[in-house]
Amino acid sequence: MPPQPPASGTSAPVAHLRVQRVRPAYRQVADELRTQILAGALPAGTRLPNEGELGRAFGVSRSTAREALRVLSSQHLVETHRGVQGGTFVSEPDPARVVEDVGSALGVLVMTPQLHVSDLLEARLLLEPAAARLAAQRADAETVEAVRTAAAAPRDDRDPSGFVGHLDFHTTLLMATGNLMLTLMGQPVNDVLRTRLRRAGVEAREWDKVDACHREIAEHIAEGRASEAEEAMRDHIVELRRLYERDGFWA
């Protein structure tokens, strides 16, 4: 069921902005609407004016307003529903979608000369040891159990390497910090690594070592040993970095 328009039946107020011809007009309109959405002036569920009304409000053509709405839709800030009760409505920002979009962009960039796997691995080395320390300091009993479960997860027959489970452990650890920003920064990197490593070329004993490292880190977190958790994670990422950078392992 689509979000309902305001009870008054009138369209949500939109600032009257005369765009300057410095950036494309549709970008300026999208920027202004995005600012209002993120500031809460246009809360989730608000029905936006139609394209013609938006164009008049901003002093631009209907097609420019349509392009602005497409930009916002691509950022998952608005969604359009058809029908009598249809229209364009403000959406609730979804962190999972943001992570997915960033991961997709990194996946493209890492195949260009501008970004290399070494850049991702270096970022991971800076991020995840600090995350392990925070997790050890902050994790409650429920979170500790989730970290332990992720570390001990059995391997799926469809994924003998256990690679997906290994990435789940790293994701769980990032979430265990209680800091959403760390998850938003780290998860896209892990997603790219997951899709680009040639898993078939990695020997089983390598994955066994990874499993053992995860269990060690999980126990440090469970016991609140922040320094040990950080050091163990740093050593673990260094070893993984060597694995990823071996010739032929990176797709």
C-alpha cells in the first residue's frame, strides 16, 4: 500500500528556488529536494507535487523536474506509485540500500586503473582492527553470542571454502561496534572482495586458518579483551591481504 498524502489533501510545501545555470538545473532541483528530505522538512510518506507543479515552483521545465525526481529515485529517497492514490512519495532512507549502492560503485571502480585491490585491503586494515577493539568494549551478551555464532558457522556444501560465512563474520563484527558508520564504510569493501576473489584456487588449509582466527577474535571480544581483539584482527587482515594479493587469486 503506497504512503498516503497529507490529510489536508494539499501537496507538501516546496521551497521556491530559482536555479542558477552553473550546474545542470535538474541537479540543483534534486539537491534542494534532497536537503529538505534529509532535514526532515519532507518526512517519509510525504506526497510530492507533480512534475508540472515542481517545475513551476523551481522555475524549470517539466522535463527538468522529472529528471530531478529520477535522481532522487536512484538514491532511494523517493518512490513512485501508480493509480488513483499514486504519485511520488518520500521514502525512508535505508542503510542497506546505501551499502549495496556503494558496493556496486566500488565493484566498478576496482576494475579501473583508479582503484586497486590493494586500496581496499589497506582501508580494511585501518578499519577492522579498530572495529574489533570497539566490539570488545561495547558488545552486550546478545551481540557476543552473534559474533561467536558467526565465527563458528558451519560451511555450506555449496560453498566449501566457507567464504560467504567468513564475510558474514566480518559483517557481524562491524555491526557489533554499534556504530552504523563503520558498517557503512566496511561492508561495501567486503562485498567487493567477496565477488572478486578466485576462491577455487585457495587451498582448504588456508580457510581452516581463517576459521581459527575468527574463533580467536570472537573469544577476545566475548571476554572484553579490547587490545587483544584489535591485535588479533590486525594480524588476521595482514594474512588475508597476502592471500588476496597472490597472483591469479584476484578476478
